[in-house]
Amino acid sequence: MGMTDSQFKAFVRFLIDALKDAKEEAGEKKDQKLDKILENLQSSLED
């Protein structure tokens, strides 16, 4: 079953927030946050 427009917008807002948070980090911590975002996106595709 697909997402409604409202659900998709909420997902995009969550993703933007996570990316902004990762952008503020430096070095290895930034890499860890970006890896976590990528893992979450991949698992969303597999669900």
C-alpha cells in the first residue's frame, strides 16, 4: 500500500531534519549520521 501525500510530506520533513542535523556535525560523527540516514532509507525501500 502506498503513502498518502500527507504521509509522504511528513517523511520528507523527517529526512530534511536528519540531513540538516548531520550537516552540522564534523568528521566521523557526520559520517555516522549520514550512514544511519542511508540505512533508514534503504530499509524503507525494502519494506
